[in-house]
Amino acid sequence: MPRKCPYCRAELPSDAPEQECPVCHNIVRPPNPHARRFAWVALLTATLYLVAMFSMLARDTGWWIGVIFGAATLSGIYLMITMYHFFKAG
């Protein structure tokens, strides 16, 4: 199945990883394989931090807020690793 330009839907002449569309002259690259994981980890990290912060704003104290902050911290570390792979892949 030939690749198509995502902008003008014209067929591309080869299967090269990076090439210029002969019709619209945009550079066409393959999709980043780490994009979906990066988006999910970023969403998870932000959600965990927001839950913990709003719980503290509501003056709710308990051991579970520490657990949520710990999980958010681990998720943030994994997010940095995922960001490295995402931006390295281009």
C-alpha cells in the first residue's frame, strides 16, 4: 500500500522515512512511535498532581495524599524518560 501525503492525500513516490511531497512540497515524516505513551503518561501525571493539590486545598489530610504524591512523583520521573524518547525520535 503506497504512502499518502497527510496534507494533500497525494501518493508519495517512495517509502523513504523523510521525503518531500511532489504536489504540495511539504516534508512528510513517519509518525512518532512514542507519541501515544507520552500523551497518556502526561495526562496521568497531571491528574495525580491535581487530585493531590485539590485535596490539600479542601483541607483533607491523610496518608493517602502522600501516596498520591509519591505515585505522581514516580509518574513524573517516568514522564521525563518518555519525553526523552519522544524528542529523541523526532
